[in-house]
Amino acid sequence: MNKLSYTLSAVALALVLSGCGQSNAQQGQQPPPLTIDVANVQLEEVQSWHTFTTRLEAPERVVLKPRVSGQLKSMAFKEGERVEKGQLLFSIDPRPFSTQVESLKAQLVSAEAALSQAQGEAERAQRLVAKNAMSTEQADQRDATLRRAIANKNAIAAQLEKAQLDLEFSQVTAPISGVISRADVTQGNYVSAGDTALTTIVSDDLVYAYFDVDERTWSKQFAGMNADTGVMVQLQRINSQQPIAGKVDFIDNEINPTTGTLRVRAVFDAQAHNLKPGAFARISMAAQTPKTLAIVPERAIGTDLKNRFVLTVDENNTLQYRLVELGERYGAYRAIKSGLVRGDRIAVNGPARVGPGMPITPNKVAFNFENTQFVLKSTNTSSDLLVSAAK
């Protein structure tokens, strides 16, 4: 019995020792380092931008009104279509004007006949006076009759010219090329010269964007700018991430003393980008010449109280805390004024899952700058053409 008890005790002791050994071995094993995306810091030429809000305007806008009064006979266009300069739009009943033209033509023929007779009598009087066969007083009377005949003929000729213009104006044509709005007056209605609004036409080749720059910003950032240099700007529409290039073509000649701002205008190709007058837009204008800065993704930047930082990766693949000074944002990327240099490796996704001092397994990735514009360059053919057209 004693021998059996000794054997069982030995087996139990061996099992306990074996369990302790396994536990110590498990405690000695560490989990593998977390794999995170790592990229090398890139240096790019960038510009600082100022953004202004605006409403787009058409360079030409006409509220079409008739130049003669009368009954509207017909409408010769489709509402909302593009019309060309000189195209017939409305027709006012021309019959009253035609009648007036014919009446004045007849009066002009009569006046010319009277003038021819008066002229002949005046010439005959001059010959008779030379022969002492007529008194000077009678000759002067015939000369006065001639002058009245000339004046009467000229007056009727002027009235005829006006009547012919009225007849021409009864056919209302487009004064500019552009997109026409709906007709405010339909056929059969009486319209008054210079008073009744028929419709509206806006030009559609270009659009203007007026914006105001405060005096301090202008003096500090844009004082050397002038419209002749064709400064490039960008337009951003609502619900669109694609910027549109344009150029500054006008800078006002004085600062508004009431608002303390200077009015600036940029011009854009409306047809190439389907830009509509009245649309809301943001205009970005570069404030300085390009300079080279480090570029990192916006998501790589963390916030520590008032400080901004990124996590760099050292030669041992350990994350390190690095303070940075932020520059401008460009889409999904941010320029870094100080704190990073070319060749630094950073954690692309920032401190969301990791922190300083952690070892990692780096997964090397590259930045994609394909759809990011850091510097506005005048390589847009359409915007070069539109500025030429604007001039």
C-alpha cells in the first residue's frame, strides 16, 4: 500500500511541474507587431490660397423691351433656347407703321414737286431782276418760298425715316447672342414702347465671378497683382469636387471706403463647364509664388491638446511622436511647414489604432497625387481662350 501511494504522489508532482512549465512558456510569448500602412514623406511645390464666395454673373444681360407700341402679333422663338444676335423674336402688328410710311412717301413726292417749282420760280426771278423786269421785293418773296419748300421737304423726309425705323422696330430682334428666357407677354397683348418687358436674354459664352478682398489681405498677399498678368484662379461649384480654372481680368481702381474691400473679377468658360449665371460658387486665388513643403495625408495628423503631430517610423520600425506645423489643405492632403523632411516615414492612417513607442510591421504604400492640385498652372487651354475672348 505504501509503495502504491508513493507512486501516485510522484505522478501528481510531475503533472503539476509540467503544467507550470507550460504556463511559463505561454507567458514568455509576445503577440506579433501590428501591421500598418507606412509611406515616405513627399515634397511638392504648393501655394497658399484664399477662398471667396460669389454668385456667377453673365457678362451681358438684356431685359428686352419693344421700341414701338402696338399689338403683339407673334413670337418666333422657343423659350429657353439659344438665340443669335439679330434673330427675330417678336413681331408687333406692322400695318399701322406701313400705312404711315406710305403716307409720308406720298407727302415727300408732293414736297419735292413743290420744291422743284419754287426753285424754278426763284431762278426766273433772279434773271428778271437782272433785266430790271421784276422788283427786288418780289424776287425775295420767291426766294423765301424756295427756302420754305426746302424745309418742308426735309421735315417730311425726316418723318419718313422715323416711320421706316418704327416699321423696322415692329420686328423685335435679339440684341445679343445668348440663352433666352420665357416670354413675359404673349401674342394678342398690347405692348408699350420702352415699358413692357418681353423677355430676358443672357450671354452664355463666358461668366463673371465678382468677389471682394479685404484691404488687409490685399495689401499683404496681393498688392503686386494686376489684371494684365492674368492671375489664375479656381472655381468650385456646389456638390462638385472638380475645380474649374479661370483668370482674373478686372481689379477695381479703388477700395470701397464703406466696406474696406476691393472688388475683383474672374472670368470662366461657361460653355465648356456648363456654368449658369446666378449659381453660387467659391473662388480660390493663390496668394504667393510656389514653395516646396512636405505633404502628408490629412488623416495622418493627430491632435494633442493644442499641438498637431504625426507618428513617424524609426529604423527599428517603432512609432515616434513628431510635432508638426500645418500649412494649407489640398483635398485629402495637408502641407507641413515644419517638422518633417524628405525621407521621413510616417504612419499613413495616423494615431487611430496605434501610439508612440509601439513596434509595428510596416506595409509600404505610396501617395496618390493624381487628382490633387497643389499649384494652379496656366495649362488649361479653354481658360486661355476665354480670356482672349473676354478681351
